[in-house]
Amino acid sequence: MAIDSTSGINQNFYVSNLNKINEQLTSGQRLNQAADGAADQAVVTGLTSQVNAQDIAVQNANSGINLVQTADGASQQISESLQRLRELGVQALNGTLSTQQRDLLNTEFQQGLENIQQISENTQFNDINLLDGSNSDINIALGDNGNSNIELPNLTLQNLGLDGSNISTTDTATNALNGLDTAIEQLSTAQAQFGAQQNGLTNSVNDIQNQNINANNARSQINDTNYARALTDQTRLNILQDASIAMQSQQNQSRSSVLQLLNS
């Protein structure tokens, strides 16, 4: 007597597909192995690499923004010092000052110069000197969006043209004021550049994040589990499996009855 193996085959089919659906529901992903769709898996892998690269590019750009903000904040301190030095220089032009008064003004002036030098030498971001001229160009890698270069100014006293300045006499005060005006103009140019660089990096972050959203959406369309469909399929397969089990049980009972008749 031939044995019908259809029910057993059906059971394997139902179990295999139910396991696949359960895995999709648990992981939230439609593709959990290459057998689930090799072509789609290749696309998802490529999109995942793209998303990961974009995440790193955003991190790099944000680090660049933080670097520029650090340099800009320090330049603001230098700007305040330069303004104070200019006030002292103007005071030193007063011919009615006593030698003692002029010396006091010059002492504060020299302290201000030293403060500027300290800021330019000690301003750092992640151990990178920002304002002493040792790092004039910082490259920011933005992945597929290319690179962005941050140009850093040299704001040391020597480069500002203030090294050796003093206001101990009206003549030296006049020279110092001329130098200060040039230094203030030089600093203003650097600060404008900081603003432009920060805006550029911020725009890059926005662009990359938009690209990242699109890539994530594309990946989700391919790979994310459609829960409504998966639950519907799960219910349908459970019903079919139960029906198959019932049919198999009925077939077994019928087969048993036939064998009993044959043996009677």
C-alpha cells in the first residue's frame, strides 16, 4: 500500500515558513540571511555601508565645528585684549601724564600683550594647537561629500606685529596704536573666516543628514519587516498547519481502519 507523504512535506513547508516569519517578527528585519533574497541583501549591505560612512562624516564635521568654535572663542578673548591695549595706548598719548603714571599704563599694556601670547600658544582642540601657526590647515573628511579645509590663523604677537610694542613714551604709544589697528583688522579677517567655515560645515552636516535619512528610508523599505503582512501570513500558515495536522490524523485513522479490515 502506497504511503502518502504529502502531509509530511506540507508540514515541513509550514514549519520552515513559520520559522522565517517568527525570525522577521523578532528581528524586525525581512532579510536575515542570504537565502531570504540575495539581490536585496546586496542592496541593503551597500546602503548600510553608505549610512555608516555618512554617520562618520557627520561626526567629523561636528568635530570640525567644535574646533572652529574653540578657535573663535579664543580669538574673541584676544579681540577684547586688543581693544583694552588700544585704550591704554590712547591714554599714553596724553602729554600731561607723569612718568609713574606712564609706567603703570605700560605695565598693564605688557600684561595684555603677554595674555594675547598665552592665548595664541595655549589654545588647543584635541591636542591640536589652533592659533600659534603650527597648524595652518586642518582637513575634515566628509566621505562622499569630499573634504573641507579649516584654515587657522597665526595670532601670536610676532605675526600680529605687536612683539616688542610698548607705550612708555608718546612716540612708542603712537607706533603701538598703528600696530594695534593693523592687528585688530587682521583679527577681524580671521574671525570672519571662522564664521564662514562654521557655516560651511553646518551646511555640510545638514546635507549629509538629509542623504542619511534618504539612505535609511531606502534600506527600511527593503529590509524592515512589514508587521501587518507578517502577522497575517503567520495566522494563515498556522491555520493551514492545523488543517494539515488534522488531515494527516484523519488519514492515519483511515489507514488504520483499512489495515484492520484487511487483517480481519
